[in-house]
Amino acid sequence: MNRLLLLTLVTMLGCGGSEQPPPPPDAVSRVTVKGENRIASESSTVLTADVEGTGTYVSDVDWYLLSGEGFLSNAVGASVTYTAPFAQEELTVTIQAVSLMDPSKTATFTLTVSQALPAALMEGTYWGPRSTHDEITTATGPLEPRDYLQETSVTLSRVSDSQVQLWSYGYLGLGFPQGVTLEVLEDGTLTFPLMTSPLRGRDKYCWEQYFLNELDGAPPGFGRWDRQGNLSLNWVLILEQSCRSTSPGGGGYGMATHQLTEAFLGTRR
């Protein structure tokens, strides 16, 4: 082969190799979803769709709640806010993202909603028997103790994730009509606070004041709640009374201290 022919072939091959490949098609190749795997009851979280593809493609997706309970903030977009319901029990939720450009490209995301804390779960009104043991000490000495038993109710209302407000009838309600704030642990244990009521007149002759005092280094009361809706409470309330004599000759003031040991056992209705 002569030199001229060889140069001609090389030139022809070089011209053919300069052609550019065609651009990739506009297509979605994959969809994935990112977010938190566990959230609290009644909380929110943002889920984000990651759409991959070639050429020019749309990054938005359709959002669907496939299973479980809760709410999605929007139906279309690159992200969505999921809001969990009040979870009486632990919930499993599955959310799907479907590509707007190619509905055959989808992704699912599963998250867990934790069960609500006891302070939220125990809200409600409980009915049951309340017993009262009344030990009375007067200026002249102790009197015979008195015992009472009656069917009554107490109401619990959530203040925070670790506190509930207790409203009760009887002596506790008389002493603290605004309610008593109890501390709540995650195992359903309740603790009474130390409290002192204002000194107030019962009538035009008597004044009284109520105390939830520390008992040998322990709180004045405890309680227990379970997830079946049972509530037990035990507390000791001190009532101090001062009454002016109503006899014609006067006689000054009479003093009495009541140590009221009370117990309540009820179920939610």
C-alpha cells in the first residue's frame, strides 16, 4: 500500500469518529424518600422525595397515605409534612411517593408513631369509691376518729407531657378548688405536690386552711394509673379550723386539726 492511499484511509476514519452521540432521553430513573423513622404522638415531620433521572425531568411527586392514620399537608410537591394523630397505641404509617413524570417510578416510606405519654392518655373522668379516715385533735385532746365511704368522681386534665391537673370533690376539692397539679412518670405513677390553701372563712364564725404536707420525707400523696383506665390515689390532707364561740358569754376561739387520710379507686367512664 503506497503512502498516499494510507493517508487517505486515515483521513476518512478520523472524519467518521468526530460525530457526537445523541443526548440522553428525558426520563426519571428512580424515586426515593427520606425522613424520620420515628416521631411522637401528635407531632409533625417533613418527608422529602429524591427524584433521579436523565435529561430534563420533573422532580415533583404525588404523595399518598397508603396505610395508618394521620394527615399530609399537600398532595403534590418535592416534599410533604406528615402530622401524626393522637396515638392511643403505637402506630405504623406507610407513605408513597409517585413520580409525576413517570408514575411507574415510585417509593414508599414507613415510619412509627410512638404511643402518647401517660399524662395525655389518662385524661378523663373516673368514678369509684373514696374512703376518708378523719383523725381529729382539738385544744382539749383527740376525738374519736370518723370514717366515710362514698361513690364520687375525680377528673384528670393534661397540663404537659409530665403533669396532669386533678379536680376532686370532698375535702380536697374544698381546700383546692382550682385543682391540684400532679407529676406523672412514664410508668403511670403520680405524685402529689406540697400545697397550702389560703386562710379563708367558712362562715362568719369559723376560719379554715388546708395543707398537703410532706410526710416523713415523702410527698403527701401518690397515685397509679394503668392503660386499662384504672386509677388509684392515696393522699393525706391536713385541715386546721378556728371557730369563734357563739355562746352568750363568749369563750374565745376553739381550735381543731383534722388529719384526713383519703383513698380513691376508680375507672374511666
